[in-house]
Amino acid sequence: MPMIIQKLTWDANISAFIMWVVVGFLITTVDLKIKPILKGILIAFLVLLPSAILIGWKEPVSLIPITIMTLILSSLLGFFINKYTEKQK
């Protein structure tokens, strides 16, 4: 949603959406013995890393909001995935 509000291109919006789908999939399938919030943060930043290098090379200031949003969204994703998949085990 923040990217749509900023009126970024559709390819950027689709890329971000797919990244978060992949992060959600990896959080549910990877079996790391760490707290769910940290697991979400770690996986999201590992997935983001190649794109962050490309973005930071041309626009380093752009990494600040990207980092903040990734930190918030990944911790929430890790928490909620753990909360709702814990009952199914």
C-alpha cells in the first residue's frame, strides 16, 4: 500500500508484492530455532539484500524507508505466521 500511495511504477509494486509472498513462504517453511519475530526479520532482510544493494548503489537515502518498512512488516509477518500456524501443529 505505501508504494501505491507513493505512485511508484507497477513493476516496482509487483516486485515488492512478490518479495513479501516469498518471504511469507520462507518464514513458514524454514525451521530456524529462533524467536518468530527475529526469524521474520532475518529472512526478509536476506531476501531484500540483493535488491537493497542495487537500490543503495544509486539512491542510498532510499534505503532508510525501505529498511524501516522491512523491519516493521517482517516482524509482524513472523509474529502472525507463528501465531496462526502454531494452532495447526
